[in-house]
Amino acid sequence: MATKKQTQAAKKNIRKAQDAAKQQKSLANLPKATKTALGKQGAAVAQRKRGATSPKTRQELYDEAKRRGLRGRSKMGRDELARALGTS
């Protein structure tokens, strides 16, 4: 039979393990809004991979922006570049 000290140590270890599991950054522990945003982003990537004929990667969009002389292109992300190229 376990001593009182051993039982307390085991309970403490269980609590520590539970706290560590709660703090892990897994998809299940993320807020719903974050999970939704990640899902939409993944769907957009899949859509691009399926077959748009326009330049897809950030590098391709960056090269097109450079060719057109778009200012601020180095600080833009893929979506920003696509928007800027579509409107300019």
C-alpha cells in the first residue's frame, strides 16, 4: 500500500500532467474563431492548387509586381499582392 507521501506526490504529478496537456497548442484547444480562420486559409490554398491559371505563389506575384513597379511589394503578403495586382 502507498504511503500518504507517495499518494500526494502521485496526485501532484497528475495535476502537473493535466495542466501541461491543457497548455499544449493543439487544434482542439484553439479558440473557435482561430480554427475557422485556419480552415478558410487551408481551403483557399487547396483552391489555388486545384487550378487557377494566374500566378499562384507569392514569389510569382512578387515578380509580377516588380515588373509593374508596384510600390511596397516587399512588405506585402501573398493575398495583398494578389489584391494589389488585380486593382492596379
